[in-house]
Amino acid sequence: MKHAVTLALFTTLSLSVWAGPEEDRTAFVQFFEKRFPSIALEEHVNGAYALDEDKRKQWEALESGFPPYEDAVFDGEALWDESFANGASYSDCFGDSPAVKQHYPLWDAERGGVVTLELAINNCRESNGEKLLDYTDYAMVALSAYVAFESRGEPIAIEVPDQAALAAYEEGKAFYYQRRGQLNFACSSCHLEMAGNKLRSERLSAALGHVTHWPTYRSKWDEVGPLHKRFMECNDQVKAKAFELQSEEYRNLEYFLSYMSNGLPLNGPTTRK
Amino acid sequence: MPTLKFMFAVLTLLGSSIAAAADFTLEERIAKGYELAADRNAGNCFSCHMAEGAEQPGNSGPPLIMMQLRYPDRDQLKAQIADPRMRNPNTNMPPYGAHHILTDQELEWMVDFVHSL
């Protein structure tokens, strides 16, 4: 009898645990389906351009021809194919195909942390005795641009495998909904509640699809840059404290946000204003 | 003795700030409010509100029109700008007074401006 109760308790507990992220994702997706009934879910990978005809035309012109991220992809390929001093190379860490972006960020149970693609690249270098790349380094951006390009079309496939992973996911989720800064905005204020609205002439994109296209060339940056740089800018905008590239806060945030976009096809690198 | 001196200093200070506030005509105060509403680093109200004179206004908040009719009470209008969470805890409008985005003097000018719409 006692056993049965414990077992029942255990099952409900674990059920609710595993159902959490998936329930969140369903609600997230339904929110945008309801808000933008005429826009196919997959369209949100194009950010604000899914919601604004005029801006989309300008953007398509920029994307055709010689898009400004092309060099980064080529340079990244060359770096990917180079051998380390010990004779190994990235394919020894990542497998034969560089089309792996859909699995990142992933939960690393051994290290007890969320591993983004950038962190995995550095972990690979470290285990082969190479020096770590700075996260603002062009080589890092180029390598991730190449992996993103090779992974185009792959549906995002993020997993939350255990309790510890779930804790990291929950941290990222809490960050997303936490109001912060002098202006008192949460990420969700702008990219859920006000998504589709205009802030001045800026169309606010939906949170769904936010992670599908990084690194991205931004005219404002005049270079290809990573997702966490965009996080920093959005934190700055509301006069909130920005965290460092690849900080635990941003890795957990990316983990949550990527899970929300599970199933959407990757389309990076791309261009944004 | 020092207390008296101090009180005198405070009194002169008070006196001069009252004089300074009175120096502006209503028109000037409205103009100051408008500047602050347009300034991206101050009110930036037009990022969300359509209003007369707003360039490239956004649309997250209601248009600011006929404001005297909707807010006959000046204090209520000021409270809405100083802390819109009082009326709507989930509002996306920033708490301009509570978070010290605008000073009390600036809030007064803002009210003059909004009331003129």
C-alpha cells in the first residue's frame, strides 16, 4: 500500500516535471497563433519581416545577391577544416557533418551546465590543447556562421533531459518574464505582449523564431554577431544591466528560448537592420 | 545660531525655485513637456503613443487626444504618468516617477503638455 502511494506520487511528480517545458511551448505557440492568425508559424523565423510588408521588401533585396554574411561562412569553413596542432579537428568533436546547430544549446550533465554552440566550439578546442577563442573573436563568429549555414533547414531539437537541466530551463524562463531596468520591461513585454506593435518605426518581432538565424549580420553593427550580443542590446535599451556573452544567465535564457522554438527550421545566418 | 542660518538658506533656496517655476509661461511649460515626450532618452512617449506633433509614433499605447476631457483632474493624470502600475499592475508603460526616469518638475511639464492635447 505504502509502496503504491509512493509510486503514484513519484509518477505524478515526474510527469509534471517532464510536461513542464512542453506545456510551456504549446502555450507559447498558441499565443502567437492567436495573435497572428494569418501568419504561418514558420514565418516567424524571419522576425519583424514576417509582420511588416515594407520592411520585408528592403530585406529581401539585401539577402539576394551577395549577402553580407557570406565571407564569414567561407572563412568559417576554412577554420573548421583546419587541423589542430595534435592532428585532430572539429569533426572529431562534432562528428562528420557540421549540421549540428539544431541540437544547441544542449544540457551537459557532466559539466552541469547549458552548452551553446560557441561554448562547445571552445570545449572542443580546450580538449585538444588549443587556446580558447574570445566570444567576440571573428574566428568564433565565422565558425558558428559556417555551422549555422550547414544546418539550414534542420528543425530545432532541444531537449531537457533531467532535473538539473530543468532547473536551468526554469532560470532562463524566469529571466524572460522578469521585468527589469529603469524602464521596467521584461523580454516578454516587447516580444510577446507588444509583438507586432510598432515602437516608433520599429516593428516588434515575435519571440517565436528568435533563435533560428544566428549569428546574424546587422547593419547597425556593420558585422556578423552572435545572439547574446542582441540580448545585451535589448537589456541596454531598457537601461537594465546587460550580462556577458556566454554568461550563465544568457546561456540559460538561450536554452529556454530555443526550446520554445522547437520544430522551427534553422535559417541562419541572415541579415537584420 | 547655525540653525537659524540654515533655515535662512533653505528659505532662500525655496524662494528661488518657486520664482524659477513661475518664470515660465504655460506655453513654455507645454513646449518643455513636448521636448521631453519626444526625447528618446527622456519620456520617449511617442514610441508608444500617437499625439499631435509626434514623429513616427508607435502604437502600443492609446492615442493621446482630448486629454482634458479624459483627465479633468491634473493630479490623476500626473499619477498615471508617474506610476501607471497603480491603475494597471501589468501595464507596459514605464513608471516615470517611481523609477526616476523624469523628475517631479519634468512630470509637471509633461502634465502641462499632455493636458494641452
